[in-house]
Amino acid sequence: MTRGICILGATGSIGKSTLDVLARHPERFHVLVLTANRRVEEMAALCRQYQPKLAVMRDAAAARRLREALADQPGIEVTGGEEALQEAVTYPGVDEVMAAIVGAAGLLPTLAAVRAGKKVYLANKECLVMAGELFMAEVRRHQVTLLPIDSEHNAIFQCFGDERGVRRIILTASGGPFRQTPLAELQRVTPDQACAHPNWVMGRKISVDSATMMNKGLEVIEARWLFDLQVDRISVLIHPQSIIHSMVEYLDGSVLAQLGNPDMRTPIAHALAYPERIASGVSSLDLARGPALQFEEPDLQRFPCLALAFQAIAGGSASTAVLNAANEIAVQAFLDGELSFPGIARVVAATLEAYQPATPADLDAVMAIDAEARVQARQAISLAGAA
């Protein structure tokens, strides 16, 4: 029997890559539910191609437009709103959920999937950055299978054995488009330049996070909860070629690495078929003709956002929630032309300094911290005068 799939964030890069892999294996999977935020035209095209039973738009106005666009598709139900998004994971026949919504918006629907006992493929790192301890407690409580989709965490999962034998895990980072850009020039870089990743094709927000290396800081936090390791056993190493996706070092000196071309279909296919292996559509890695592999320590003067992430980790779960919220606001301001590229780190730093809430006891407290941190970040942007 085929397995019913719900994709949270179908119009994003992970969602589209997931659909590509699923389409290669119709004997294994069928798409039941697709969700998106506001991209009506893209969502309508995906619905026509993959014929889900349910399409959900987080934005209610977008849902109305999608309903009109799919008026000639009576077999596709269209709903909208935050509650509908959370209910999508419980649609009859859904066995598994690809959690690919970017940012804090993905926390509640992903948590709903966990509480519904679905198998969850986790591509939304913010769930663990904002509420790692609470989220993982729910995973254990509902005995949910949780498989990582981020290329780094999926690589670690493939290499990770008995935790007692692990010395540390090593997250690799490309260094993004500005790894060698003179620091004085960063003040003038544009959003399009920041989004021009040398190796990966990603959405704009994640591309900017990669350019600042905040993405790697968020991944450190994610790894801490996924693999139940203290942060002093998690390292970051720049690897510009993006061939080695991460490594695990063992007590005996062995280092296991997962290699592959930089294509998210590889970790997606691995998770979807685990513990089996299926074709992903990714070309074979040709090491003989490929580039030489380089490694270097990250420069925290060049990448202050990575340093801020480690600072937030030391401050506890409330600080990591503040970090994430402030970064989302600052990145959007940069993309909107309201903030310079170096201003992202300055806004995050100012927000962490100005707002130091108590450790959240429940999800409501997490969401309250997130909301207040966004207010504080907007104030920091205003005070910065778009510097």
C-alpha cells in the first residue's frame, strides 16, 4: 500500500524537492495534502500536477484566490487560516508529514503532526531553536518517528552510532557567497548578492541565513536537541565545496562523513525510504573529476551571527527563541531594503541584550517570547536608522 503524505510548505524549495522525489516513486507514496502561505499561482500549479485531496493556504485571502483558481478541480478541497494549517496534518489517510515551512510559522503545525502521532520529516529547524526541550518531550511522549531533513543533520544521522562512542559531531558550512569578500564591502551588498549561494538553491530567507552563517548557528541548536549532545561536543567547519555534508568523530579517532552532490533530494529520499534506499534523481558524485576538498575554521569577525548563536545557546532556551525571532525580523528588513547586511547581526545582538526573558515553561510562553522579541527587533531596526 502507498503511504499518504502531507507537505507543509509545498511551494518552498524543500517542498518542491520532496514532490520531485515522491513523483519518482508512485508505488510507495501518494500526495494527500499540500500547504502554502500566499503563493497562489505556484500552489495552483502544484495542485493541478499532483492532485492532492486537500490544499491549505495559511493566508485566508490567498485561500479564497486559490479556491477560485481551482474551480475546475472539484476533487481538491481548499481551506485557509492558521487552524486549517494545523488540522491539515490530521486529514484522513495522512501517514507522514514533511515539515518544510520556513521560520517560526512552522512550529505549531509541526507540533500538531507530532501530537497526532504522524511520522515527521523535520526540515523546519526553528521548531528546535524555539522550543527544543518542549518539542522533543512531545516527540517522546507520542512515540513519534522524527527524521532530519537538513543536509547536515541527515548526514549526522547516517553516520551516528552509539552516542557513548561519539566524541563530537562536525557540522560543515559552505561559508556562503561572502566567504572571501573584503569586510568593508559587506556594508554595500544587496539582497540578490546575498541570495546567490555558490552551491545550493534555496529560498531567500535561508540563503541570507547561509550568507551570515546564522543558519549554521541555528543548526548547532537543532543538533543539540536532535542528538542529545551538549554544545561543547558540536563543532562547525567551513567546507566551501559542500560535498561533505557533516561528520561524526568517534573516541577511537575514526571520523565518518556523508558525501554527496549538494542537492536536497538526497536527504529527502534517504528519510522517506529509511531504512531502505531509493533513487532521488541526484547525479552520482564524481570525486575524480570533482573539486579538491578544503576546510577552514569560521572567522567570527566575518560571521558575527554564528558567534551570537553560540551566545544564545549559553543563555538557554529563552535566548535561542529570542535569537530566532530577531533574526527573522532583521533578515526580512534586509530583504526589504530597510537594513544593511551587517545590520542583521547588529539588530540580533541588540535584541538579545535588550530582552532576556525567563525560561519558558510551556508553548504559550515560547510564543509570547517570540512575539515580544519581534517587537524588540523592530525597535532596534528603527533605532539603527537603516544603518
